Amino acid sequence: MFNRIIFISLLIICTSCSEDVSSDSRNSDIIQMDVFKDVNDVSPPFGLDFSLVQTSPSNPTLSIVLTLDTGDYVISPTTPQDFMGVFNLSFRDSSGVEVLRGIQAFPTPIDKVYPFDDNPIKCFVGTTLISHKLKIEKEGDFEAYGTVFFVHEPSCYPYEVSFILSRQLGNLSIEKLQTIIPEIN
């Protein structure tokens, strides 16, 4: 009689555990599918805003404010290591807009130390103002499409934020267009 009670108890425990596992796996499938949606449908885990300072008509400064939650970070392009997914600003076409070498960041990137690398990794944390000098070679009105690409850590998801830089009637403006999780091949 005692053996039957133990057997029935074990059977009930195993049955209840297997139901929990199957319901968890169904939920994780849903989460995995939602992660690859356009981030405009789901709020990204960071803030990113653009602004322009026009000190001269052909050499404006493009400023980006990157806001991260506590514990999150993005690898700075000033890190000495050759990592994929560092913060990168680029223009999609050769529209006469060039990103000049060197960036300025405030506060400066912090050094993070990891066991897989002997050297510290330079990272943006918290709220960081990242400034890039541009060189505009076009005269008159124009539109130039660009992107900011980086990997959000520790989630390891890549993000691409597209924008348009335009000049109309001598006035420069910048507008954020879309944030996506790009497919990496």
C-alpha cells in the first residue's frame, strides 16, 4: 500500500512538471518570434536622439544622445579591440556627406574588464553625448540617408537606427526614421 502511494505521488509530480515545461516552451517560442519584429512595434531597450550644431555651412557637428539602462552598455568605436557591433555612424550613399575621423563622447567611455580579453573594453554606459564632425561637399539642397549601428549589451541584439540629414533653403535638419533589429548574415 505504501509503495502505491509513493508511485501515485511520483506520477502526479512528473505529470505536473511536464505540463509546466510544455507551457514554458510554448511561451518561449512566442517570445523568440516577437524579438525579431520591427522595434517600432516593441520599445527598444535604449533611447537615441539626434541633433545638429552648424558652426559652418560645410562642417556641422552631428550629436547623438544614447541613453542606456543601468547595467546596459554599448562598445565604443574607440576601443582598441576589433569587435563586431561597435557603435558606428555611416551614410548609405555617397551623397557628398562624409563622417570625419574621431568622435567626442561625454562622459568618456568607461573601461570594462572581461576574462576573455586582457585589455579593458571601452564602453558607453548611462547617458552619453556622442559627437561626430561632418564634411558636406554638396552645394544647395540635398538629402542623405544614414544609419547608426551597434550591439546592445548584455542582450547581444544588434540595432540599426536610420535617419535622414537634409538641407533645404540653406537650413540643415536631421530626422530619425526607424529602429530595427537587422538580419546579420
